[in-house]
Amino acid sequence: MGRRERKKARTRQAIADAALELFLERGFDQVTVKDVAEAADVSMSGLFKHFPTKESLVFDLEGDIRAGLVAAVRDRPRGTPVLQALRAWQLDRADAADAEPRTAAFRDLVTGTPALADHARRMWLRYERELAKAIEQAGPDAPGAGIAARALARFVLDRAQFWHRGELDAAFALLAGGWPAPELDIPPHAPAEPPSAPARPPGLRERKKAQTRQAITRAALELFAEHGYDDVGVRQIADVAGTSPATLFAYFPDGKASLVFPGDRADNAAALARAVHHRRAGQSVLRAIHDHMAERGPFKQDPTPGERRVLDLVRATPELSDYALRSWTTAQDALTTAITEEAALPADDTTARLLARYVLQIPDLATAADDARHALDVITELLERGWPACLRS
């Protein structure tokens, strides 16, 4: 670099160092951009020439990471498998992070700050698209290659900046070879059914509460369809449903997005665990989860007009897509426990936890596909057989 470029690089590094020191000392939300400029001894305009947003002060190597990811696939040595090249790239990052004494503090800063966690999620989503394109171009060229490459990119990058060496090895072994299905080597057993009390018809109070919930949900969906999700407020929904905002929040404490998904997350997690425990003889836990998902959400073959309207709304609204993903991933602990129990694995088995985490992201990945059910089949095959064997069936 010439003298001018070296000076710019030193200024940029000084700003980034000053910002990180302040963020780690006080917390991201308690530090202003002006504080950073003063600590780095630069003007506000000088700071913004290098870092356009406050979040970019934390993630100042974004361009380098994106370029490195694509290059790991595109410029890999001849004959080197894609996953091997990506694993080497991840190991280099993991080793560099281990050598940095502030890695743990940086991890806590990002995960403990909603604005940074959201920025990181959007950042890695951009990487996912570019990495998926590079993987697909690397081949093989086969039906389903596009959605399989997108899923592989998602799983490779999952929590990429916070990998531990053991997790990384387990993740790449799963993605390269597929789920080993140890549960198929265990003699089948009949899981005990919990005793259930005789069902009794709902009383007047329960029926009234159910009617209020339905009225609120129906009003919300009609307003969203007519005006768009972002242009409808909670008070407007309450007025149309004939109730108050306080009553609406009593039924839907998670806010406006939960009106589109009125089901209980705990019930969803329990249903997934039951699907694993009560799978048919000779069926793997992965296939049991596949069959359970195939009857729900975007994967239903013949959705009702109302269900189709909800699916279209979710696809068109990033906030709803994020909420749907969180709704599925909250079942991770329950599903991991069910898988480890059925496969007779240790309670802290990493591969079982990774499998649960990956399958619960399939509904979100499927929203980018023209045929959600086909996406479910392809990604299940990826987790079952590994890459690129999943494209050879």
C-alpha cells in the first residue's frame, strides 16, 4: 500500500480498536458513536467515512469474511471436496478466535445485545446466499441442487463465529456422511403413554375464551390481508374484534406476530418429541420428523384457502418469517432429548443436538423454494445421506 492507504488503514484500525474497548467495558447500548470518535481522536465525519453504522464498528471484517467464504469453495485445490475446503476455512477462523483473549467477551457482547445479534443474523444470511451460489456452481448439477446448496450453506454457517472445535468436527461429519441412525440398531419398544384423564366438554368460560381468541385471530388475518401486515396496528385489530388491546395482549402476549401463529410453542415441541418416540418400527428419527412436518405449515399438500393466505403473508413479511423460525427452533431442547433417548446416546451428544437444530430450520429454508414439500424431501435427504451423496439418489 502507498502512504495514503496505510494512513487510512491505521485510522480505521484505531477506530475499530477504540470501539471494541468501549463496547466491552460499558456495553454496546451505553456507548455513542461520538464516544468512539473521541476515544479514537477522529471527527464524526471521519468515523462515518470508515464505518457507516454503529453496528459496523463491531463487524468491521464483513467484506473479508464474505470474500473468504466464496474463495474457500471457488479456489479450492483440484479434487478437494467442498465440505473439506469449508471445514479448513472454519478451522482457521476457530484457531484465530481461540488465540484472541477477548473472544469470549466479544461473543457475550454480540449474543447479549439484541441489535448486534440481529445484525449478525442478517449478515450471516447474506453470506448464506452467496455461499449457496458458490456451492451450487461447484456441482454436482442435479435436481434439488439449489435448495440442497442453500441448506448446506445455512448449516455450515450456523453459529459460524462461535464454533468450538468439537462442535465443528461433529457438524462437518454429519453434513458429509449424514445421520448414522443408531436408533435403528436398538430393539423397538413401546413408549409408555402418560395416563390421560377422561375428556370432558368445555364449560361456558372455556368456550367464551376460545371464541374471543378466534375472533381476534380472524380480525387480524382479515386486516393483514387487506392492508398488509406492517400497516395494521394492535388497537385496530382489537377494535375490529370487539375487544380491548389489554385483552388482546392477555390472549397473545408475544404481540402482533403471534396473531398469525395462534398455536402454543410448547405443544409444538411436545408433538415433535412424540413423533420421535412413537415412530413406526424400522423408521429412523429423521424420517419420523420428516413425516410429522409434512402434515403441517408450508408442507401440507392441500392447504385450505385460509392456510394458504397465512403462508403467503409469512413469505412476504420478514418479521413473520423470523417469528416462524423462532417458533420452530424453541423446540430444539425437547427434540434433542427425544433423539438422544431413542438413539441411546449420551445426554450431551453433539450430533443429536445438531440434527435437531438443523431439521428445525427446514421450514424457514423452504420459504425460499418454489415447492416447499420438495424442499423438505431434499433437505431431509441431505441430513440422511450427506453432501453430495444426497443428490445421487
